[in-house]
Amino acid sequence: MADEPAGNVQTARAGRRQELIVFFFLAAVIWPFLSVAFVGGYGFLIWMWQIVFGPPGPPV
């Protein structure tokens, strides 16, 4: 980095900072939200399936 002009170093730092902000946003907001939505959606699907077709097990 010693050969690069000061503008490129600052641009690289700004890009790295922005990349870290996006990473932390994904890690702290998006992935937990998607995980809860996926598990909740799957549970809802199973619940609706059992309402329509009955609970698993032998018929009584």
C-alpha cells in the first residue's frame, strides 16, 4: 500500500467499512429474521396439514 495514492487507501478503507456494516446487518438482522420466518412457516405448514388430514398415527 505504500505505492498507492492516499485517495485509493481511503477508498479501500471506506469500502471495507461499508462491507463490514453490510456483513453485521446481515448477521444480526436478516439471518435471524429469515430463520424465525422459516421455522415459523414450517410449523404453520405442519399445523395446517394436520388440520386438513388429521394428526399422524393409526386411525381410531
